[in-house]
Amino acid sequence: QQQVKQSPQSLIVQKGGISIINCAYENTAFDYFPWYQQFPGKGPALLIAIRPDVSEKKEGRFTISFNKSAKQFSLHIMDSQPGDSATYFCAASSRDYKLSFGAGTTVTVRA
Amino acid sequence: DTEVTQTPKHLVMGMTNKKSLKCEQHMGHRAMYWYKQKAKKPPELMFVYSYEKLSINESVPSRFSPECPNSSLLNLHLHALQPEDSALYLCASSQGERREQYFGPGTRLTVT
């Protein structure tokens, strides 16, 4: 069964807008939460990651918010640009080499 | 440098062929991974090598055979594949079991 639930499946945002992708998990052993960005025909690229001892992490226009009690985390893309159009995967991991991926969100940024 | 390289970029093979996929990293990472990704789906873990030893095999059919010749190289030997094995095959590496995984660009495999 899917251990990380990701929504929405797809979203369209205007240039300059905010894209928000949400993920939820059940396994309390998860303690590392990365986000990957993937363009068509390319491998996933690590975008940003967070550990549960912080509630928010920001890198440029990308911010992860983490709610440990709700077992939820989200990616915010501020000032979305057409170059951000890609598929985004959230993931979660414990101490076992395995990444549990969400189903993915296709983001389309309209100019 | 966080680069993982994979060759070839594309591969078309018949069901009776034998071929190999190659992956290389020079980041000093001690864990290397093979993933399979179908269109519009997340990557699925196939194998994990840790310190050049096979650590995880996610019940992958024996027609896929991994090999780790040294700490920088990872191969995936393919034999008697089925058309449903057509996918993007991704290699990744990480410093350890809890660290960031860096993916290569993948090999697009088509089985005819």
C-alpha cells in the first residue's frame, strides 16, 4: 500500500502564483522527507528536504512546511515560473535506504 | 558535484537479447540503487548496494541481475526481458541509509 499520500494529482497556476502540494504519511518511523522535481525524460532531482525537528525549511522560492502531529508536510513554490512546470514527488524515509514516494503532482505554470 | 551518470540513454532490445545498463558516481557515496519508473508513476526501488554488497532486493525477477564491481560503478544485466519491462531505469546514490539520494538521468529501455 502507498505509505505516502500526495495531492493534488495535478495543478495549474499562473506565472507569479503560488503552487501548493500536500503529502501525508502514517509511519511514525519516517524521519526524513525529501521533495524531488522531475522533468519529462529526466531523472528526479532532489529539490529540498526536511527532518521532523524543524517545522519549516526554505530554499529560494521553495518552502517545505512540516506538521509532525498531523503527519503532514507540504511544498510551496512561490512566484511560480514556467520553468517550474514539472512533476513533483514527495517522499519519506526511515533508517533503511528505502524512499516511500507519493504518487506525484504535475505542475503546469501558465505564462 | 552531485552527478550520477548512466549509459546508454536509450536501449531497444528484443526479448532474447542480453544487455547491460551502467551507472557511475564519483561522489564517494557508499550506497547505490536501481529504480524502475513507468510513465506518470513514482520510481520503484529494485536493488540497493551498500559498501558494494547487495543489501536489498525488492523481489525483482531474476531476468534482472545487478552487479557492483566497485564503489563507483553499478551495473544492471538484462536477459530475456518482457515487453512490460519497458520503462525508465534510474540509478541513484547516497552517502548512507539516511542521506539524500541523487538520481542519474536514466536509461529509457524498450523491449520489443
